[in-house]
Amino acid sequence: VESNTWTSQDSAGALNSNLKLPMPGYRIRSDGTVSSEGSYGYYWSGSVNGYYARNLYFYSSAVRPNYNKYRANGFSVRCLKN
């Protein structure tokens, strides 16, 4: 897991990693607005199960893999070239 290589398991580790992950927040399903921009980083994984998908999120003090979030939340996607 990429986050295991971070110097710290928080937002500073995410920004200092080779991926340079920003903290984009997420889209609220009910009205489509963006919430927590600059406070949380939410990213989809490649695993999808119907309306749900796995994701990774981080905030100022921790990084956590998450499961079964609605795909309609509009989390960010980080594309990497092979």
C-alpha cells in the first residue's frame, strides 16, 4: 500500500509522498456540493461492488482505508501511467 511508504501517516505524509496527494474533499450525494475541501483527502481504489466502492482517505492526523462508500460521493481518482 502506498501509504505505508509515507514518512508519517497523516496529511503531511500524503503531500510529501511521491504521489503528492492533495486534500480535495468529497461531493455530498444529496445536493452535489463539495465538502471538507482542504481538510480531507478521499480517493477511490479500483475495487467496485455495485453502488459501493473501496477508498482511501486521510486527514490531518491519520490515513485509513475505507470500504463500501457510495460511488455517488464523487471522490477523487489518481491516475498513474504504467
